[in-house]
Amino acid sequence: MTITLDGAVAVTDPADETSPTDVAVAEQETAQAPPSSGPESGVADTASSGIELVAGYSGTPQPAGASLEELLARDVPDAAEATFGSAAEGQPSLESVIGVDDRIRITTTNVYPWRVHASLLIQLADGSYASGTGFFIGPRTVITAGHCVFVQWSGPRRGWVRSVTVMPGRNGSVLPYGSVTVSGSGIRSVVGWTQNGNSNWDVGALILPTELGSRTGWLGFGYYSDATLLASTANLAGYPGDKPSGTLWYHSRRLLSVSAGRIHYQVDTFGGQSGSAVYRLVDGHRYAFGIHTNGAAPGIPVNSGVRITKPIFDRMKAWKG
Amino acid sequence: MEGVIVGTVRSGEVPVAFARVMVESAPGPMPDIALLSGPDGRFAVDTPYRGRYVLVVHADEHRPARIGVDVPDPGRSTETVVELPP
């Protein structure tokens, strides 16, 4: 059944009836949809350790012995605090940098896989703007966070966004693949997000009117067992708002924990990276297993995203077409 | 009932458009999205929780700013101004 709300579309499927506790992925159950580097030249090499091979980047070591439980007990500062330092209440604190910001800027954004990541300019229902990130999974399909397409908060911004402009491979003011604006029925989500506001279903899609993804290529995606995920390195590239406008940044770390519908990690992120792929490298191929949605919060000193479960995987396959 | 932090980003007396306004910390989970100020420098951050919000604001050709805003009642609007050093 298709429901039209404010000109956009929410798709109901069997997963809509599923409660969060019912979406556990059975051990060993795995399925993948393949990636494509696209026809254009330029494909980055990959490192053997499950991270991208980027000049000047050697990966961030996981804190020794750090588990989610230990981190919860440590009161770890969030990424912004680590960058700016702890400000006095209400006072800007701009000069101190505590800790190491080892995110690395990607300048070869016209090379696969970097060109599959897109900067998103989102016009909200009230006409104001926000920025996020998305990634191609097919010729016409860009995946992002549900809150980048449907705002849950009350007030004039609640509901479907007016439009999303997709800028793959953006590098500052340079748009190597131009831009495409999506609105109306090209904007998709699932009722688990639009009607229930359940963070396990905070996923959205943009169906482009052109096959721009055939030029950029796309990431594969899959759902995996807990054990497979916990042995994986989470790679994440996106467009953080604390860096120069429209620049792509990459970071990686081992996954910290998984639950039925969420994944938790200490990969550094910042506002603007909602909708980024959280992906693993398998034999040099890249498979998204999550979608970044949230930064750290009090009591939860890790970043997190939606886990691609079988129902979400099936929905993504349907969106891919 | 959710409220909102309504503010203006400015540098001196000049409003700063397309500044990226982000929630660094909040009393509960917040989406990792960047809100953009309008041509008049105005922005609005929804506040679903009671408590302290720390906003970080970046704009090209400006140094960033960081400001804390207390939201005693999440159902109301709270006004603030973010001054960006040049």
C-alpha cells in the first residue's frame, strides 16, 4: 500500500507491523546487494585492514579494552567537546583543541568510492534549510536518514521536507557531477519512521529522476550477524558542518556494539553527517550495514545509526529497483 | 509539546547567512543534522527535552562559536544570539 502525505510517499510493507524487538537478525543470516564502481575511471585502492587507503590516514586505534559498557562508565567527551574543549557555561570556547581530530579530508571526490557520497541541501517544510549526507545504492537511488526527509519534531517543520538537492562527490564549491533536486514522490521513507518516529527505522531514500548513479557508482549493502558486525571496522564518510562548506571527510573505527535495530561506534561525526553510510570492506568491496543518524548524547557517549536489518535491506532493494 | 531555540547568527551588526548551526550536546539524542541560518541570520532548533543545549555554529570565513542555552520549558520558544568572531 502506498500512502501519499503532503505529496511525498511512505511505503507500507510487512516490516511496518514489526516492533523493534522483533527485528533481531538471526545469527549467521546474511545477504548482500552488490556495489558498482560505475563506468567512469578512477577507483581508489583499499587497505587490507578493512579501512580505506587514504594518504596520511592510518586508521584510529580503538581505545584499549574499550567496550560500550566501559565507555558509558568513563564519561567520554563527545566529538565537539574534544575539538573545542569544555566551554564554560554559556561561553564560547574556540581556541583550545583537546585530543586529536584525526578525521581526514577527501579531496579526490571524483574517484570511487568517494563519488558515491552526496552532500544534501534540504529545504524543510517551513522553507528553512539544513544539510545532510546521502549515498548511492543504485543508478537512481540515494539512501539517507529518515530525519533528512521527514522531520519528526512538532511545529511548522514537522513532516515531509519540500525538496532535497543531491550533490554527489561535492568538494567545496566544486560539483563534479552537478546536482539533482528531488521533491514530491521522489522522497521516500517507511512508516516506522514517518508514523511511529522509531529510531530503528530512521531511514529515507531519494529516487532521482536521472541515472546519475550510473556515473558515480554505488555502495553495496547488506545485513549481517552480530558477530560479523562486531568484527568489522566501521567506515564513514560524510559532509560535517564543522569543516569548510561542502567538504568530504572520512574516519573509521571498529564497531562498539549492536542491538536489534541500532549500531554504535566511535567514528567521529558532526552535524551534517546524518545519512552517511556506515560500511565495511569485504575483499576490497564496500557494503553499507548502517546509516548514521545520531551524535553522542548524555549517558550515550558514542555515535550511532540505524542497523540495516532484513526488513530495511528488503526495502532498500525495492527502492533500488 | 516541543519548543524551539530561535536565534540570529551575526558578526558585529551583520547577519550571517548559511551558517551551520549544530547541536553539540542536548539532554537527549538529537539528529546529526546541520541547520542553516537564513538570509537574515535567523535559525531555529527544535528542543524536545528540558535542559541545557550547547550549539556550535560554523560559517566560512568566520571563526566558530559555541553557546549554551537553557531550556526550562521545552514547550516554549527561547531566544538567543550567536556572535561569530570575524
